[in-house]
Amino acid sequence: MLLRTMFRLIILILLLNPVILTAQEPDNDYLYTPFDRSLIPEGEQLTYQAFILGKLIPMGTAHLSIDKVVHDNEDAYRFRGTAEGGYLIFTVKMLMDSIVNYATLRPIRFIHDQSGFEQRKRILTFDWDSMLIRYSKFDFSDDVLIQRAETPIEPQTRDILSTLYFARSVKPEVGYTVTMKLIEKRDIWKVKIVVVEKGTVKVKDRDVAALKIKLIPDIKQDTQNEVFQGLFGLKGEIILWVSEDRRIPLLIEGDYPLAFFDLKIRVILMEWAPEEIISPVANTPQ
């Protein structure tokens, strides 16, 4: 559970209230292309380490990457995330794989595959002809993929992993606010992202100009605890610091509730490539 929480902290930048819509024809609301592609450079590699008790006990690692591939005879972005960690026999490996059309920037397919102590696999397929998102889950007992639900596509909805990258559209201005949407299984969720502060974050050997981001879920009061803890496994405020120039996550902190106390989790960027994507502030020694 802790590893799953850690990985979601890195690749989840949101949560939200389910929205049910009827299918409709695409229009300008469904255009995904107004986006600065320099914020999602091909070949980008990010490696994170998660800790508990400050930086005393490591609990897992995660790796994120961006590549350009060919999918169904068309160019596509491939966003890929892997995580591994646990304790003694309770080890978990996770893979998240997101395919996005290179020309239109529309999501195409998302895979979540987990092995180890907990085994599960699910797929989201974005069918733009029928304007539906199909959720399927793998039944390991019968070795078959079973479709569980169909959800009408809502404008600007993405899968959980690609949302992380396209959330980089947040402007580096204190007070700037944007609402984004993601689908998890059969439900579409929304979150308001607010830039609340500017500062610096220490990343390895350099101080990096950074933005502090506040996440405000659009959820009903009577379901807040259930949704918040069910999707994130966390309670209280999530603190997210991203680099000011490219909005790359640098540091994430949150509280994980155990039986009688809360466990503080810190997720820290440890390695990256290419080197220039994390720039030090002026006059920082190298």
C-alpha cells in the first residue's frame, strides 16, 4: 500500500468528483493541441526516491520517461512510469504506460500493471470514433481481459499518467489557477491546481527555482474522506514543489494514516536526463 501511495504521489497530480456525461460529437472543446511541446521533451528521464521518517528509511524508487514511438502506424508519445519497493515479502512492482497521439495530443491507451505481493492489471482505451473510454480489467484466474465499463469522453480528460506531464501547462505565476481532469477506472475526476508560492528547492548539488502547488479537489463534503483516502491513501495537505521553468516535480510530501499515527512520506527527485532540464538558480556553485 505504501509503495502504491508513493507512486501515485509522483504520477498523480489530481483528484476529483465523478462526472457523468452523454456521448457527443467532437468540437473545439476536445482540441488537445494548444500545448508547449518543449515541456515534454523526448528522451526525458526522471528517477525518484521515497522516504519515511525524514530521509532516514528509503521505501521505494520510481522512474518516469518520455519517448516517441509508432502506435497503430501513427507517431505517438509514450509516457512510462515504473516503481519498485516494499518490505520483506511485501514487495511490489508497478508499471504505468500511457500512449498519446503525437499530432493531436489525444490520449489513446493507458495500462496499469502491478505484480508482487499484490497483482492487478487494467487498461483504459480511448475510442475517439465512439467518444467512449473503455475500462478493462485482467482476470488472472481465467487469464482473460474483461471489459468492466464505458465512460463518455469529457473534453480535456486524460489518463492518470499523462495528466502529470500535461499539468506542466501551469503558468509560473503566484495565484494562477487551472482545473484539470483525469479518468481512473470508470470515473472522471477534477482538481483545481493553484500556484501559492515561489521559492527554491535543494536537488542534489543545486538550488532550483521552484513553485509550491496546492491541490484543491472538486468533491462533495460528505464524500471527501472516502475519495481522498481511496485515491491517494493520504490525509491532510499534499505539498508539491515543481521547477519554475519546466514544472518538473522536485519534492512531494504527504501524510499516510496508520492505525494510531500518521506516517510522513517524502518523494525526492534524485536523477534526471538530459542534464539541462533541471537548472540551478543564478550564482549557485556546481
